Amino acid sequence: MSRIPYYEVDNATGKHAEFLGKLGTQLNIYRMLANSEYGLKGFVRMGNALLHRCELDPGLRELAILRVGRLSRAAYEVFQHERIAREVGVAEEKIAALRDATIEAPVFSDHEKAVLRFTDDVVRNVRASNKALKAVEAFLSRGALVELTLTIGYYMMVCRFLETTGVDGEEGQAEWLKTAKL
């Protein structure tokens, strides 16, 4: 149950109403974010850039996002991004390994393990170790490395927002939680 009220979308006026109309407010996270007109706009623009306009491989991106969600124990985020991971081609075995919190599983390639270790380091220690940084630098372009770091930070923020405000799960999430092991 949400800890603060959702924005009453029908009360929006002007540019806020226009933006909400284009965005659609079917997701609870957007209904919560709508409490801040400019916060919502910035959130959506950054999220869209990370999801749709980056050179970072979408599969690596989704593995990193799922790992951030797991480490943050943010069920809403993991639920949403397991679906997105499947859409971009992440194998079910990899999603299952992350459910079991196993980043060293043989199902992951060396590059995927490096991304997951880097993600762990950034989430847990803020600053990635030289070893973790060098491992991803070995195969990511500078742009993709920057995007990976921004993605990790952005989704840390998302998880903290979701958990602090208590955004309610979407349809199907209650059933998913029974097997999610969060």
C-alpha cells in the first residue's frame, strides 16, 4: 500500500495534463511521480534515454537493472524489468539465476559476469573497484561504460523511490511475488 497518495491525474492542468496524457498513467510509478510535475518529466526523459537511446547492449543493461532491483529488494522494479529483459532477449535461465542471487552462475558469459560484479560494486560501495572497472573497460566502449554507470545509479534511485513511497504492485505482481524470493 502506498505510503503517500497517488496524484489525482484528473486534476492536472496545462502542460502537466498534456504530458500525462502523452505518457499515459497506467503504471503506478507514474501516478506517484506525477505528484511532482518536473520530477516526473526529468525522470521519464532520463529513463527513456537509458532504455532507448544508448549504445549499451540492452541485455547487459537489463541484467544490471535486475541486479540493482534484487540488491535493493525492490519487487516492483524487478517485476517490471524481468518482463523487459525477456523482451530484449535475456534467457529465462539468466533471469532465474538472478532470482537465486547467483551472479557467478555458468549461464552468464564472462562479459555478463563482469557487468554484474561491477553493478554489485557500485551498489554496495558507491565507487567501483579498479578491478571491477578494468573488467568492464576491457569490452565496453567509454560511452557504454558511462551508460552502464548511469543506468545503475538511475535504477538505484528508482528502487529507493519505489520503496520509500510504497508504490503498489501492478497486475500480476502479487502472484509473481510468491516465487520471487525477494
